Amino acid sequence: MAASSLKSEQRKFIVLFLTPALATILVFTTIPALTTLSYAFFKWDGFVRGGFAGFENFKRLFSFPFRGQFLLALQHNILVFVAVMILQTSIGILIAYSLFQLKRRQRFFRTVTFLPVIFSLVVVGYMWQVLLDPYYGPINRVITNLGFESLAKPWLGSMSTALPTLVFINLWRWVGFPAIIFLSGLNAINQEFIEAARIDGASEGQIFRKIMFPLLAPSMTIISVLTFIGAFEWFDLPFVIGGSNGNPAGATDTLALMFYRLSFGSVDSNANEIGIGSSLGVLIFVIVGVGAGIGQHLLRKREVDQ
Amino acid sequence: MIAALTSKLFFRAILVINAIMVITPVFFLFNSALRETNSFASNPFSLARHPYWQNFQQVWSDGEFATYLKNSIVVTGGSLIVILVCAIGAGFVLGRYQFKGNALIFGFVLTGMLVPAKLAILPLFLQLKWMNLLDSHIGLILVYTSGALPAAVFIMSGFFRSLPMDLDSAARIDGASESQLLRLILMPLVRPGLAIVAIYSAIPIWNDFFLPLVFLQSPENKTIMQGLTVFFGQYSSQWGVLFAGLTMAALPLIALYLVLSEQFIKGLTAGAVKG
């Protein structure tokens, strides 16, 4: 008797508690995600859907004038991924190892390291834009005052330095994240391994290379996959600083910016190309999904059990 | 011995340099917010010994800053409440009840984590338009909720599952109803999970500007980060006011972070750290 009334109360709870969550996810995530795939296969006139288009949108994405934009943006995404991977991973591990070595005041340095991660990219972008202002910005002031006037460049305004500068700003904002992940990876390593190696006379450098680094593999997997996803969906920072056209002259254009322009129109033209935009969206989704999937599979294999 | 000391010094130096790199721009931001714009041209570095509070006054009165700030509080707060309520309910049911379809529903929730919101933005835009939820805070709150819920449910169900089942049987034997069991016995025990979910969801929502950029058009609806882009265009030559605006947008989170840094770090790295 008691058991059955309990059951009905539980059944009520199951329905009552799951429905809002499931309905929200279904309506605002699942359905849009599935329809976005279909959008790429239809003709579009503004925001009005026309007939079935087959692979026409994909063909147009790969022909003039979109092909050039696409290849340039893709190239930028790849460059950014490689640069961020090398810089953020190496600096992140260096900071993590330094924090790991610290006995006192670890909390202070950890808090400082992670601080920029909580910043909005809008604030970060504008802050650095002013810091890097070619004439009045403090950074060029310092460079000039030190006597390197030729190096006081319009960092964000010139074709050759804009993208590397964006990568630097991204690094400033994000490196605390991999650092903290690697630190928790280091903390998870069984101290007995390290003690044993020390007794056997291994140097600190050998201990790091032969024991700690291989055991950091799980952290490395997570950071690599997150960096890959982040690099191929890179939007906020380039948009805040270079606008939707990836200024100067497309030097900071990315696939996500191009997707945004095609979907909602750019600064100079309000015309949008939903079909082509969606086909680009599908491509980004495939790149991110397949890349992250393969990466995770390959990297997992290198992980060793403790 | 000497080698050990140099390596110790080296790693200490890394941390100090890193701290300087982080703190200098932030300090410059705050310091500049308290200086007159005219004084920048002569020296961008001098300390604001006589704070020029008028910058903040101007931000508050001129820009629609107060509105932006209020909107951000409404959107972030609203989303957070819905996310927490849904995640507690769904986490409880999925973490504690064994019923047919539990694993299937859990799997469905997890698929939500695979979809990057940015790529589903076009159908979402048209769908919100059709539902009359474009340019509305409710529409934005629903989209944020849907984006954050999969991870939130995942985290909460993990916390609920980790509690001993004996708690439930003991409470039921003592005559507690299911809602009493949840409210009085389990809820206090999953509080650390709630903190993680709250931070994990609220920070990206407060900081986001992409969804407001696409979904909100009227000036009176804009959120703070989106409003900053308007503001930055308006005051591009008035650095003092500009920095005051950036400071006001960033300060609430920084203050919270300095008090709750451990929870922030745990919350924002949740999902990336095993165990």
C-alpha cells in the first residue's frame, strides 16, 4: 500500500521534474541543431526558404567569390590553432609546474593566474585595443621611450601583425585555464612514483620528463580538444577587435566570422546568404566534430594508467 | 645544491613575471578610469592621485549604462534561476530514481553538450522570431538555459548519485515524502554542486555578447557586454570615460572572484577535470 503510493509520487516527480528540462533542450538545442543541417540543402531568399537545392549551396561556397574568403579564413583558423596549441600548452605547463613547486602562497599565484579567464572577451578586447593604440597607447609609448621607435607598430592595424597580436591577446586571456588544468593533473600524480625516482637518483628534470609529463596526458587530451574546438569556432575576440569583416582587410577573418556575415549580412551589405552560410556552418560542425573526435581517440591511446 | 636553488628561483620568477603580466593591464584599466582624458596625452602612466570620479558619473548618466546593467542582471539572474531549478529536479530524478528510460533520457541530455550554439544560430533566430521571442529577455533566457542545462544536469545528477542510498530509505521509513526527502535531506548535501553549476552557467552568460548581438535589437533591451560595443563607439576619444565603462562592466565579477576564487576555479574548470 505504502509502496504503491510512493511509486505514484515518484512517477509524478519524474514527469514534473524532467519535462521542463527536456522540453527546453529539445526546443532550443536539438531541433535548431537538426534543422540547421537541413537549411544547407535549400534555396533561400533572405529569411524565406525556397525549394530543395541539393548541394548547390556547397558548390557556391567553393566558387567565386566565397572560395577565396573561405580558404583564407580556414588558413587563419589553422594557424591560430597551431600557434595557440604551442604557446598555451608550453606556457600553461610551465606555469602549472611552477605553481606545483610552490609550497607557500600558492593560492595567491593561482588566483592571479586564473583571473583573466573570468574576464569578458569584450572587456579584454577593448582594453587591449586601447593599450595597443598606435599613437597614444602605453605599449607603443614604452617601446618608443626605450629607443625602439621602428618597432612601435600599429599592432592591430597592420596586415602582418594583426592576427599574431590577436593570438597574443587570446593567450593573455586564456593561458590560466590550461595552467590550472595541468596543475590539477600534476596534483593527481601519485607521489610514490616521484619519491621512488628521487631515491633512485633521478634529477628533477628527468622526473618531469620521464614521469610527470607522460602522466599529464589526460590533461593534454582535454586541453588539445578544447583548443581545437575553440580555434575553429573563434569568433568573439576577432569580432570585437576587427569587426565582422576581420579587419584590417580580412587579415583576422575566421570561419565563424564568415558564417556570421553570410547569415546576418556584413557591415557594408545587409544582404545575407542563408543557404551558403548554413553550408559553411555544416562544414565547421563537421571539421570540429571529426577533428575533436579523431584527436580525442588518438590522444586517449597515449594515456597511461597510473 | 646551487642547481636546486637556481631552479627554484627560475620557477619563482616565472610566477612573478606571469603575475606582473596579468596585473599590469588590469591595474592600468582601473587607474585610467580615475583620470581625466586630457592627461593621457602627456603621460599615459601617471597614477590617479586625485581620482577623477566624474568619469563614472558620465558613464552612469550619459550612456544607457544603467539600463544595460539592469538587463544583464535580469538575463543572467533569470537564466540562473531556471537552470538551477531544472537541474536540481532533473538531477534528482536521474541521479536517484531507477526507472525504465533513465539511461536513454540521460543520453539525450548529454547530446545537448555536443551542439555548439553558434552554429544553430540561424534556425534559433527564425524560431524565436516565429515564437515572438526575438528581441526579448525571455527568449534569451530560454536559449541560455537550454545551452547550460546539459552540463548542469550532468553535474547535479552526479552529485545526487554520489550520496548513499540509505539516506532515502531511512527518510522514507521515517515517513518523509519525496519532496521532503529532496528539500530537507538531499538539498543541503548537494550544495557544493549547486555552486559549481551556478558559476559554470552564470559567468559565460554575464560575459556573452554573441547571442544578445543576434537576438536583441532595441537599445532598451541590450545587455552590458553588447552595450559596451555601442558605448565604445560613442566614447572612442574619451579614454577616461571609456575605461570607467569597462571597469564598471568588469568589476562585479572581479570582486566576486576575489572572494570566491576557489569556487570560481572549480566551477569554470568543471567538465575539464576528471573527479
